[in-house]
Amino acid sequence: MPRTPPRPCRYPGCPGFCLPGQVFCKEHIMWSTDRVRGGADARGYNARWRRARIAFLQKHPLCAECQREGKLTPATVVDHIIPHRGDQRLFWDKTNWQPLCKDCHDKKTGSGQ
């Protein structure tokens, strides 16, 4: 079976490579996104959020983006339409939430929207 080639380290300006499944080289493995922005709980994704997420998905079970395309796909993610960037008022504003499937959420967050 072919081996996965090493990927460039994501640390700014680092010329090193990292192992498959990692995003930083050995030198920068301790530097990670969660260290900079905090873990999920620190960003508000705690037990309260998990309860609110479940309740929202029960009321909105289908992916909003897929529905716009005429497809019926179960929603698994509650997305913040406008990124909250730590603003708790925007984080808890349910008018800023939308149900998405994982594929649509990955496409949206991967494009930086």
C-alpha cells in the first residue's frame, strides 16, 4: 500500500514537514490552534451549547443548504451564519443559527465564509 507523502507544516514560515494526520512538524507540534484560540469549552461549546444544539436540530432536522438545492439531507451541525468570533450575544442568537449537514458545513468553513 502506498504511503501518504509528508505535508508542509502549518506553522507560519516553517519549511518543515509533518507526519500524515498531523498539521505541525515535530518542532511546532506544541503550537496548535487550540492553544491560540482555546479549546471548544473555552469558545462556548460546552454542555449548555450541546443541549441547545440537540434541541435546535430536533426542530430543524434537514440541512438548509441541501434544501436550497432540492435535496433532503439530515442536518448534523448547527452553524453560526455570521461567525461569532467570541461574541456571546451573537453566539446565542438563534436567528444566526442554521442546520447543516457535515459536508455543507465543511464546505462553508473551508471557504472561510
